[in-house]
Amino acid sequence: MTNKIEFTDSAKKEIEKIVLAKGKNTYFRISVLGGGCSGFKYNFSFDDKTKPDDIIFNKTVIDKNSLQIIDGSTIDFKKELIGNSFVINNPKANSSCGCGLSFSI
């Protein structure tokens, strides 16, 4: 596992902005959960603690199991007419749901 995750400038700025608003000891957590219409789903949340199996990318934390699934991905933040959202461009995903949060590998 290379632990290679790229964050676009847009994603970095948005993470910094929301973490700053939540408090200095807050982390933006990215995880992969079972479920969703395609088998897995991305989950974005906040946490004020790190766990022993977390990998820290600046103010973002990703647990090792989730990182294995999204390793090599690019995290982006898109502003669109239908709303703003974080998007993970995961090269390991074979297919994804229309919502963009659910995928299969």
C-alpha cells in the first residue's frame, strides 16, 4: 500500500475552512463503509480524536482499512448548481451509483 491520496486545491481549501469553523482539534474523517447501492459508500464526517489505525493527511484522517480501498485516489470538492460536495476519484472503483457516493471494486 502506497498511502497515496491527492487532494485538489479546492478540497484542501474547503477542508481547512470547515475544520477551522469546527475547532482547532477537529479532523475531517474520510471512511469507506459497506452498503450503498453498489456495495461500498464513502462517508465524510468530523472527529475530535484520532484512532491507532488512522493515517493523517494534514487535518484529514483515514483509517487503514478505508485507505486500502481508496489508495491512489484524488479527493476533490466541487461547487455545482445542485450543491457542493466532496468527490473521490477512485481508480479502483469499477462502477458507481448516480449519487457518486456508492461504488464497487
